Amino acid sequence: MLTIVFLFALALILFFLEIFVPGGVLAILGVVMLIAACAYGYIDYGGTTAMVIFCISGTLALIMFFVEIWLIQHKRFGKFIRLDKTISGSSLEPQAKAEEIVGKKGEALTKMAPTGMILVDGKKYEAFSQSGLLEEATPVEVVRVDNFRIIVKSTGT
């Protein structure tokens, strides 16, 4: 009986620690401990005892899960786990509207193989060349904007 209680308690501890060490490894070990506790209960006391152990352990694991979620949301305990701030910045400046740059001329700032940086009206953009490989400083014209991608073609030699 002591082995069953030990495996049962160890499984609940592993379930609790899974919040701090995400990845599922501790939860899987906890399930293995519960199965082992059920197996020992079946061997020592029969099928009814194994089923009772399984039902009690499942119920307590669910209760513990909801208590942990509540602790994370409402107590200072969860402050280290949850994110309370929002991200207000952006890694890229918003691209100009398609209507504003379609048809405008610029030049390739980098080698376009087939993507690279272009300069149109003093602003840098990442673009895709439909003319294939373009060398740096090649004159280009914005043909269209397709799914957040600026498409350009070569206008010079």
C-alpha cells in the first residue's frame, strides 16, 4: 500500500511541476507513475481497487490543474510565468500603400537575386524582381504589390 501511495503522490508532484518545466516530459512521467500505481493496486488488491485509484488520481489531477491555472491568473505566484504587457513595437516600418508606389521609379540598393532592397522616393523597401538577377544601382520600376510583396522590373541596362 505504501508503494501505491508513494507513486500516486509522486505523480501529482510531477503534474504540478509540469507548469514550471513545460514540454510534457514530467506529465508523461506522472502518467507512468499513475499507471504503475494502478498496476500495483490491481496486483495486490484486485481490479476494483485499481479502478478506484485510477478515478481518484484522474479527479485529483484535474482539480490540481484548475487550481494551478487559477493561481497563475490571480496570484503573484503566476507573475513569473504569465505575460502582463503587450508588445507595442514592430520590427519593420509599415510599407507604403500599393497605390502610392505602383508605377514609381527607383533603384536597387542591393543585388536583387531575385529579392533585395530598393529605394523609391527616398524610402527603402524590400522588393522582388520579375526581371531576374539585378545588380546594385540598377534602375527599377514598381509594377505591383502582391501579397505584401513589392514586384519590380528593370527599366535600364
